[in-house]
Amino acid sequence: MSKVALITGITGQDGSYLAELLISKGYKVHGIVRRVALEDETHRLWRIRNILNDVTLHAGSLESYASLFNIILKIKPNEVYHLAAQSYVGYSFEDEFSTLNININGTHYLLSAVKEFVSSKIRFYFAGSSEMFGKVKESPQKENTPFNPRSSYGISKVTGFYLTKNYREAYNLHASSGLLFNHESPRRGFEFVTRKISNGVARIKKGLQKKIKLGNMKAKRDWGHAKDYVEAMWLMLQQDNPEDYVIGTGKEYSVEDFAKKAFSHVGLNYKDHIILDKNLIRPAEVDALLADYSKAKKNLNWEPKITFDELVANMVDEDLKAQN
Ligand code: GDD
């Protein structure tokens, strides 16, 4: 019999890739969406447009325990992937209240609903984040590196991580957290720096725009491709024992490196097109993140396949196509 998976955040970058992966593995895939009519396909559903016939969408909200409980009761999932969140760090400085509320309570409600079905042995994945390491205490970061978050977003993810750990330890849930470092793709939201750059490069190349405004270009991140990372989520739930895993590439590049590579991919010099905008500098910055993913490599046999250069080229090429 096919396994049943439930994905929160199915309309997002990771949710859409994960849904495709699970469909290819024969799962029946369900997703939770807020206030989206199916007629709204061109809007929030654009990332899952090609698989709309292969997934079942349920109206629900992380703000409502009852809606989550009812969906679980109805579909009886074998695996729940909790990806939905207010995921933009920059925005979390403007609206801490919503970020903390949705990310912490949403995770709590979902875990609590899953716990009511503990005898069904549902496996649970929580989308943790390298933002939990924040102003890092050691480099590279691994599973036991102390957390030191720098934003309400980071704090909300630390709390979600501990909620997940506590439900695992106290109620015997098969619950794991992936501490995912930055992961990008042509489906990345436009507010994140990589997509802002790849989209800007494509528009500049096509003569539609002249400059890109950026904030801190010295920030360093460990950037991978989202397609590789959803595979790691699935692998975590296939293990006999639920555990937490760092997922990254083990290579770090600055925002400037990303911009340089993206512009040179289309034969342009980034220095001619970037403007520093001090308003885009965050009140508290995470300067550098670098993953040590050796545990995932050992236990899950997971490794990233797509390189930084391939990632940048993929994003710029897709954005160029979108301008046509
Ligand atoms: N967004 C944005 N826009 N970031 C900029 C800009 C800009 O114009 N200019 C410089 N940056 C810098 C930010 O200050 C940050 O240091 C870095 O670029 C990356 O910013 P984002 O792409 O917004 O991602 P993030 O690292 O803050 O968070 C992402 O990765 C986390 C995992 O570490 C998000 O995907 C989070 O949801 C995720 O948990």
C-alpha cells in the first residue's frame, strides 16, 4: 500500500520539491494550504502547478490546532513534514510577534496533534535552520554546536527544535529535525538574496533594470540546492531511530561571491551594477555559516550533488528564460 505523507508549506520552495520526490517514490501526498482557491493557481500555487493533479490540498492553518488535528484524523499520514513558517529572517525584525507566534505555536500545535495519534506511529520532520547557530560559537557547525540565534526567526527555530526533541523524548514520537543551511533554487522566493541577485542579473542582461541594491555583501553562507536537501528530509524519516542532522555543503561563500559569479555567468561585472543600501543591513547579522554534515553522510549516506557554480548557473539561466 502507498505511504501517505502530509506536507505543511507545500506551496513553498522545499515543499514543492519534496512533494515531487515523494510522488516519484509512490507516496500519496497531501498538503495544507491557507485560504487558497484552486482557481488561484497562477498565484501562490505556481511552484506546484505541474503536480496539482497528483497532490491533495486541504484548507488549514498553523494558527488553528483544530484544523491540523482534523486533517491528520482524515488522512492518517505515515509521515508529516513540517516546513511551513515565516521563513524570512529580514522580515522577522519587522514583525517579531507574527514570526514567533506562527513558527512556535504552529510547530507546537502540529506536534500536539500528531501525538494524539501516537499509536499510528506517524513520523515527523521539523525544518530546523542554521540560523539557530546565529553568531556561531564554533566553525564549522555540527549537531552539538551551541545555539546562539540572532533574530526572532532564529529563536523561533530553536524553540521548534526543542519542542520536537521534547515530543520525541517525552512521548516517544519518531520526530527528527533537519538543521538545514541555506538552500536555494529557481523556486526561491524573490526576497532572499540569491534570488534577488539571479533575477536582477537576468533583468539587467535583458535591459529591464540597471542596478541591484544589496545590504551586507560580506555575509558568508553555506549554500546548497534545495533539490538535494529535500532528499535528506526524506532519508531522516526512513531511519529506525529519529535523530537531528546538520545538512549543508561544507563550503562557504560570501554574498559578494554569489553576485560576482552570477554576473560573470552572463558576461557582466558585478561592480558595475550593485549599489549598497544601508537600509538593507540587518540590526543583528549572522556573519558566517558553515556546515559539518559528516553525521548525515555517515548515517544517511547523504551528500550534496549540486555544486555552488551549478546552483548559481541554474538560477540565473532559469531567470533569463522567465524574462523571455
Ligand atoms: N534578503 C536579503 N536581501 N539578504 C541580503 C541582502 C538583500 O538585499 N543583501 C545582503 N543580504 C545578506 C543578509 O544580510 C544575509 O546575511 C544573507 O544575505 C542571506 O540572506 P537571505 O537570503 O535573506 O537568507 P538568510 O541566511 O537570512 O536565511 C535563509 O537561510 C536560513 C538557513 O540558514 C532563509 O531561507 C531561512 O529561512 C533559513 O532558515
